Amino acid sequence: MASKAAKEVLVTDTLFINKDQEAEFERAGYKVFRIPKPDASEEELIKAIKGKSAYIIGGIELVTPKVIAAADKLEVIDFTGVSWKEFIPGWQEATKKGIAIANAPGCNATAVGEYTVALILLMLRQVLSLGRTGTKKFGTTPSLPDVTVGIIGMGNIGTKVSRYLTALGVKQILYFSRTRKPALEKELGIKFATMDEVLRSSDVITLHVPKDAGDNLIGAKQLKMMKDGAILINADFEHAVDFNALKKEIKAGRLRAAFDFTPTEDFGDIPADQFFCSGMTAWNTKESGITTSELVTKSVLNILKSGDDKHLVNPEYRNYRKR
């Protein structure tokens, strides 16, 4: 039987699992093998996954069915964020192969919440139009106490955003979520509404839903419900919004938007002050990296030892694991 010292944990990119966590794995009998890049190719992953007991997704690579098929000793995959299905398209194959999957809910909530507020203020206060990036020299803009903000999705990140905006004096916060939060409503004075009501009544709408909500959650029909001049913020997953439908509304001068990713669709000559996008940076803070690394290390070691962890997302994997 191979010794524990021979077992390895695959980690991608260099943002997560620092020397402290590497030492923790070593004490447990596992060596960290790293691909020091954020976008490992399918071919690189197929080669690297062989012989690994665990795989921590620290980059933006996709764990495809072919990668899963190449895994010969893999027991657990852990995603360093929430929307794990977006980065593990081979998750069903992994489950049927008896591979546990875990994620890290809440670890980047502070970082993404902060960045969401930054995007709201960037667009609401027309920073890009009135700065050296724009053509305006002077202009009066709305302020947070002037607007109603709609939050779609009231999980860890949506809750952070609602707290920040309440502290900053937003006029009213409406929210829609699969689970209503009466205690939060009472504490912050926010109001639950249907998604249609949120879309029709809000001056700013921000999305914080999991990948399970489905692509094009905000499509042409939903966009047409939004107020003239409304702002749409998406620091969530890419296809939560039908971008081609949004592009028509932006070009018509009816809506503006800011995303924390660059859409795969062409957005042509739309001015930055009408549509701003950044490169998936909302989650990327020192605090988030440390918190996530600690949680993921604990989860992986728990699953390797006992087969269970509170952040396990596919408990049905046990039905397929070979004993």
C-alpha cells in the first residue's frame, strides 16, 4: 500500500493555498502539486490530474468530463467560490465516479459586496462620464438616498450588499430571493417583492444568484420591464443576463450596465460610461484569499479523512464511491 506521503493535492493558480496551508497538507501526509496559472487547458489538467487525491480549483479553468475521465485516484474537488457548477461542467461525471465536490460559500462575500457597491457608485455617479475618460465637464447625478436598489438573490453576497447600501443611506431596497429573509427585513428595513416588481420599481438592480438560477435569468422580457435610465449590475456569472438583448437596450439609450467580467459577445463601440466591464476581480482581495484558503484546506482534509464536510455539495457521490 502506498504511503500517505506519496499522495498529492493538485492546486491551480497561485492565489490560494499559501505556505501555511501547504504545511497543513504536509502534516496530514499530502504534498501540494501546483499549476501556477489561472487558465490551465484541458490537456494540462488531463495530464496533471493523474495520481492526485484532491484537486483545488484556484483558477478559472473548466473541469470537463474528459478531465474527470482522466482522474484515476481523485477523491475530492473543491472550488474556491460559490458557483461551482460554472467551473465544473463535468460535475455529474465526477459524482458518478464517486468523487466528492465542495465549495466555499461566504468566503468572498465581503469582497464581492464591496465591489458591487463600487460598481453601483461608478455608474450612478457617472464617474466615467465626468472624469478624463468621458466628455462631460459638469453634471448633476442621482445619489444613493435618491434611488431604489433591487437585489436579486439574497444569499451571503446579497446580504452583504444590502447591509452596505443601508449604511450608505439608500432610499429603499427591494429584494427577490428563493428564500425570504424576515429577520433581515426587520433589521434593515428592506422589502421582499416578486422579481417582476423588483425589475419595474428599481433604479439600480444587482444580481447575486447561483448558477442554478439558469442562463438568461434576465432576458429581453425582463430588461423591458426595467425603468428608463436604470442601471444593471452583474458581479455574478456571465450568462445570467442575455447580453445581446441588453446591448440593444443600452444602444437605445434606455439602460446602462456594469459587469465584473468581459462578455464573450462583441459589445463593439458602446462607450464605457454606458457599459463598464472588469476582469472577474470582485472576489480578489487579500482577506478573501486567506479566508478561502483556510476553509478549502479544512474541507478537503475533512473529506479525505471522513468522506464528509458541511460544504459538500454532492452528497449523492457516496452512492457511487467504490469501497
